[in-house]
Amino acid sequence: MIDHIGVQCADMAASATFYDAVLSPLGVGRLMDFGVAIGYGASQKPDFWISAFDSGEGFRESHLAFAAANRSSVLAFFTAAQSLGAEVLHEPRLWPEYHPDYYAAFVRDPDGNNVEAVCQVPEDRPD
């Protein structure tokens, strides 16, 4: 339903390093890079963009939830974020209040956004 989403970043280099590291375990990489804007995706077109902060006033937190194929990808996302010193909001775990197979981890990106990796399939599902 959503074609793409974008967030503005105060420090493009720090945000690019963060998203390169945490999206890689989810099978997502840079598809376009214009310096002031970078597009990430898993296939032929970018679904997620970061760009240099250039409009608005103050900080407006965004929540970004990226799909993970399996729980080990959620763990790899979390490990990558921790290795960059990201603030941990919630360590990887099941969230049964959402549904029995909702397995997710939440961290803050360099701009303070709430970034989640989530796997919503049973653990024993073949990839």
C-alpha cells in the first residue's frame, strides 16, 4: 500500500552508516545515492529514503518498522545497531500483545527515530 517513506536526517553520514548496517541483515541495501538523499530497497526501487534535514522546525519522532524474513534477521539488525552505539528501546523478544508470532527489536537511529525490525511469522517456518 505504501510506495515509499522518507525521513530527514541531521547528519547524513551517521544516518547512512546506521541504515547501511541495520538494513543489510534484512536484505535491504542502497539502490540510489544522490549525496543529499539515499534510497534503500530490497528489489528494484527504493522504498525507504533518508535525506538531509532542510525543512521544518524542531524534532518530530518517526516510527519505522522494517520487515525481517526470520527471527535471526531481527537479531542481526539489533546486533548491528548495538555495534554502532544505538540506544536500545526494546531488545529482541516476542510481543504477544500484538499477536503470538510478533518478534521485534526497537532502537533509535542517529536522529532519535524509533526504528524496529519485525518478523511476523512462526519461528519454525522455512525461509
